[in-house]
Amino acid sequence: MNFVESAYVCEGLGGTLLTPTSHDHAKRMVESTMRSSNCTTFWTGVWDFIEEGSWINHQNGSAMKNVPWAPDEPNGMHFENCGALDAQGVADDDCQAKRCGFCQAKVGRPWSLRGSCQSSPHDQRFLLGSMTGSSSGSSSPALWEFVGYGDFIINWDGKSETWRWVKTTTGHVQATLRFSKFQLPIGRQEWEISVEMCGQKAGTRQLSLSSCEDGVQFSCSDATCVPLEVRCDHKFDCRDHSDEEQCDKLRLTHDYQVINGFRDRSDEEQCDKLHLTHDYQTSVAPRDSNGKLRVEALIKLETLSINTRAMLLDTTFNLTLTWYDSRVTFFNLKHDRSLNTLPTNGTLWGPDVAFVNTLNHAGTISDDRTNMFVHREKKSLNYHPSFAGEVEVFEGSSNPITSHRQYQASFTCDLDLSLYPFDHQNCFLLMKLRGSTFTYFENSTSTVVYNGSALLLEYGVGQVDLAVGDDQTTIKILVPLSRRHGYAFINIYLPSLTMLLIGILTLFFRCRFFDSRVMTSLTTLLVMATLFSQVAATLPNTSYFKMVDIWLLFCIFSTFLVIVFHVLVDRTQQAKEDGIVLEPKISCNSKKVEACVFWQVCGTFASQVRPSVLVKLACELDVGEANVKSIMT
């Protein structure tokens, strides 16, 4: 084998390529190899393949500074990058050259045979035994045999040139391995079984033989070991990438059923994650030991928006539902739930929740935007005996399933606007489980969280609360809202109050400015009527009066009464003018003063005074007619 192959095989045997620490150590290693007739040259565990001249340990990458080099070694430059064992020390050689590997393995390390469904753990455990040569003069290399703790042994049969798994008490061959890489049975390989195994009749079956530590390490297909926690973590850690193979998350019982399964993917895609029996059906939800199913709901309200005119509460929320399914068995779960994803194509049963008070009677759906995963809460039961590898098994009754999706919906909200804009509202989001008579919401753990802003455009949001209905199939989410008054004050009350004051101020205009008083009042009335219609257009039509309606109607009627008052004053004054005597009795003792009084009384109507009156007035005041006209003008 070349250097890399030798290193892999040695690591698969649970050991490492040994590198001598001194020239005497190298000499003893060479002497120990003389017992092997098939191998005369060996690899050590150093190379400088990564960086020329920098010799490191092949397995862990540590620097090897005191390598006992043979005379004139290393001398191969970049053509020879791997360390080989020489009688005088270590020499560099071409990594593709064929040599045996000088492997140092831990004595007494147990080996495990997986995938055989043996009921007794002893029948799955083996020890690497002493070396045996090939029988009947076979040219096969010297091979190890694996001695079982129980009644089994795995050894090499020189006649058939196969590895055999034999039951020692009966001599019956359980399985044979004819084609094996490097002529070793280690790793995950295809065996020919001759007895029924795990419900499978005689034929080809995958078995795994490795020395990886139970509960700590995972055995790669080439028999090397990696930490168990890196198994199925979406990253390749085995050299052959086998740690990301067979990462099935669940197995369903033959009677597992689903209601209203939503399917939108091909069967080939489903096979990546599931093992389904041939009689798998879909019909009912799971139940706990009490015959019920408790569903935990977590609602996170992300955004809220109030449409007052349509009386709608527009929301964006994340709905997370969690439940247990005792009929499901999970495999290879991780503490990071993002690595425990499940298919959302309807293979698993999921709660069906209706959003009751929405316009389109919406509800939960399962599509590409739905995330479904498993929480690892309890330890695995044990490795599954039918798998040729370390497959951890988790019970569905102890590890909950979670479904998560974001929704956008418009919920109806019956607004009471009688105190608008000083109103307080309570809107509700109603959600109801449907399709199963024994499925209930968990009252103690179901919660709601509001992550949005506390101040909306028109309202302030109070403490959002959740309550489970008496029948435990309904969730009622309370969203308390308080109207923000700023908009109404600036756009309704302040303009209307200003118009009302302007209308009242016309009462202080002089009586003779009738046209100005009336036009100002009418303009004010028109503006307030327009404002009233605009406000009414932004609010829903109601059969009751709102507070803002009462205020605006008060302003309109007040302005109307001002106009009526102006008309009455004008008509009263007109009536007085029609009854004025234009031939007053004038005292001649103070003629000029009386003339001024006459002007003050009648000057406004001078154009209507007859000339005869002026002549008479001039005679009585003892002034000329021209002077009277001059005074009056």
C-alpha cells in the first residue's frame, strides 16, 4: 500500500503509524519485522507533503524535530515526501511507493460489529487477536482475527479467500466478506449473510466493524473515528464524508397517520429524511398516555397596523406550535435544533389552526416557508442495532416537534368610536384548533409576545395578553389600544375652534358693516362644513354619534346662529330707519349743535332727504341751505 493507504488502514485498526525516536529504536523496529515474510519495507508516520522540509506527524500534524534520519537522508527533495523505515534510521521515499505500514495499536481495545441486530451486547463485541498466516500456502498477507466476547469470531479463510463471521458453538457461517479493500473486514462494508438478520432474508447486508469508543466516537466507513457530536452536523469530518450519510431524522410506526397532509414534493425528496413502511397511512393525530394531545403555542406579533375605516387589525406574526408524537422515533438528534430539521411536505402530522376572525378565514399552512424541527431534550436510548453505524435513537414522546412559520393576516376589530378621538379599543386575534376532537392548547405554557413599536400611527399599544378558552381549543389574544390625540387636535379641533372664534368675532363688527359680517360668518360656516365632511370620510359609518361629530355640529350650529343674529340685527335696524321723523323740532338756542345732531342722526340717509326738508331746516336753524348741505355731506 502507498503511504496514505497505510495510514488509513492503521488508523482504522485503532492505531497510528509508528515513527522511531532514535536509531536504536529504528533498529529494533526493523528486527521485529523480520518475522513477516510478506512485508520487508515499512512506512513510518512522518511526511513533509504539505511543506517541503517541514516534517510532521501524518495523523495529528505535530512537528517532528528529532527524526533519526539514516545517513544522507532526507535526500529526495520534493519528489520524496514520506518517511520509510530503514535499518540505519528513517529515509524519505515516494509516497506512492508500495510498502507495509508499521502500525502501533492499543492492545485489548474492543471492536463493535453493528447492523447485525444481535440481542446480546457480548455478541457485538470483539477483540483483535493474534496474527495468523494464510492457510494452504496462500499468498494472502498476514491478517488479524477478531475474537468475540460471546460465541462468534471473525477470521480469514484462506481457501475461499474471504473473511467469515462464524458462530463458534455450531461452526455455522453467519456472513462472509469476499471483496474488501486492503483485505480487511474493518469499516462499513457489504457482507453476504446466510441467515435471516433484522427481518432481512439471506442476501447482501451492510455491516460495520470498528474500534470507535461507544457513546463518544462515530465510526466512518473506512473504520476511522471522529467525535460523535460532529455526526450529521452538515459538515464533512470523515475523510470519506460518511459522517453525513444516513442522517435520517425519524422513523414512523406502521400505524402512523396524518390528517390533511399537504404534499408538494416528489417521493424521491422524501426518501432523504424518512423511513416509511409499505403500509404507511395518513389519518389521525397522535395522543399521549391520557388519550389527549397538548399543543403549546407561542405567538410573536411583529407588526400591527389599524385600519379605522375598515375596522381591521393588520398583523404580521410568527406562530410556533410545539407538540409530542409518541409514534415517531428520531435518529441522530443534535443540541442545535437547526440541525434537527424535518420535512414539511405533510409526512408528519401537524396541528391545523384556523384564524377565526380574519377576512378570508385563513389558517396555518405547510409549505416551503414552514420550518419544522425537533428539540433534543432527553438522551438517546441506545444505538439502533439494525444500522451499520452509530445511529442514536430518541423517543418521540420525550423530544418535542416544533413547527414555525410567519403569517400576515387582517383580523376584524369592532371599534367603538363613540368617544373618538378619546377612545380606547380592545382588538382580539382568535385562533382555533380544528380537525381533531382530542387536541387542546396548553394553557400554562402558551404565550404571546409583541415585538413591534408601542406607538402606532393612530394608537398606542398596551400590554398584549393571551387567554385559552374554556374548551381549550381556542386562543384569544387581546391587543389593547389607546387613541393618540395629537392628530385630532391639530387637524380637527384646532381648525374648528379657530373657525368658531372667527364667527363669534363678527358679532363685534360695527352694525353698518353688514356685508362684512355676513360674508365672514358664511365663509366660516362653509369651512366647518367641509371639515365635517372630511372627518366623516375618514371614519366608518356608524348609527351613533361620535364625540367629534357632536363637536363639529356644535361649531356649525353656533356659526349658523351667529349668522341668524346678524340678520335679525340688520332687520331691526332697518325697521328703526323706516320709522325716523325727518322734520325734528329744533331749538334755535343752539342751532349749530342741533345741526350736528341732525347730521349724526340723518347723515347716513342724506341722499334720501327731500330738498324741501333742507329748506325748512335752513330756515329754522337760521342758516343758509348751502351750509346745511355742507354739514350733511
